[in-house]
Amino acid sequence: MHAKGSRRRVIVVTDGDRVAARALAIAARRTGCSFVAQSRGNPTRLSGVELVRWIEQAPRDPVIVMLDDNGDPAEAAGESALRVIHAHPSVEVAAILAVASRTDGVRGTPVDFSVDRTGRRVDRAVDKEGREIDSYLIAGDTVDALRGMDVPLIVGIGDIGKMNGLDAPARGAPVTTSAVEWVLMELAWRAGRRHLQPADGPPTTRQRPRHTMG
């Protein structure tokens, strides 16, 4: 349950389509998070202020919120909403799931780690199909909006709910669920709850700088 008066901890997901929303709803239910279903939209339909209202009504933290620019290279609805949410005094953006896509003309954003198509944690970025690539920069529709923001944790993932059927909602969205679990584990690890180690090894112990790319 959420403690009244405290800031709401949010996991932002840079995707907004219907299939991704179904996968995230499943992942939220399986991991004990809240999910703002009203944040679905391709591009984002609600303003940042409207999304903050829905976040504040969520029953528990962390709250998963979707944001999507639908490939618009200019500052579109998803990026504008992200800036409002990030700056709002009642919200803490604890982590971002940066979703890969085939998008031209983007610079990409560095990840702390990624979750591949098998649900495994990998050091580098992944592509749309969830395969690890030879780069730490993830490219996607809304991903460049993260540049210049003070975000403590950015985790890469392939196309949520898809990845050639490996993350299908009908299969329980296993990749998305694993990604949310990895995010929660990393946040717990960084907060000092070192006993919460995944079976195949603890999260990174490296102290990475917060993301403040210009």
C-alpha cells in the first residue's frame, strides 16, 4: 500500500500500444505493481497533469505508466508528458523501461542494463526483437526524450508484448514480467536490501552516475 503524503514511485515505459498495455497489465499484476491503463495511447493521449492525477490514485507503488511519441522526431505528447511527470513534486521517476524500435534519425540513450528476449539480464542494449546488440545505446520512438533527464535507472527491452511471440500476453508476457522484476530487484539492491538477490547472480554493484545526458 502507498503511504499517504509520500511521493509516488513511478516506472515509465516508452511504449503506448494496445499489445504492450496488455503485457504491462499482466506484468504489473504478477509483480505487485500498479498499472495506469489510462496511459495507453499511440501517441500518448493524456497530458502530464492528467497522468499525474491517475498516478496519485493508484493503490500501490511502484506505478507503471506508458508514454509514447509514435515516432515523432519533435517534442510530441509523450515527451511533454514525461517532462511534467518527471518535474512534479508528488512523483519520483524511479526507473524507465526504454523500449527498442526501428527508428531512424535518433541518437539513442545509454542503458544501465537490458533484458533480452529470454528474460535474461544483459549488459548492453537490445534491438526490437530483444536481441542484445553491440552498443550500450538503445534506440526507440520515445527514447531520445530521456536525454538530459535526471533518471536513476534506465533498462532496455525489446518490443513489449511481441518479440516474435516470445512476450505475447497470451503466454503471460514473460519477458516484460522479467524486466519489471529486474527493475524492482535493482531498485531494492540500490536501496541496501542486499538479501534480495536473483537466482542467477546479484544485480550490479557498480555505482553508476545518474543519467543527465545533454
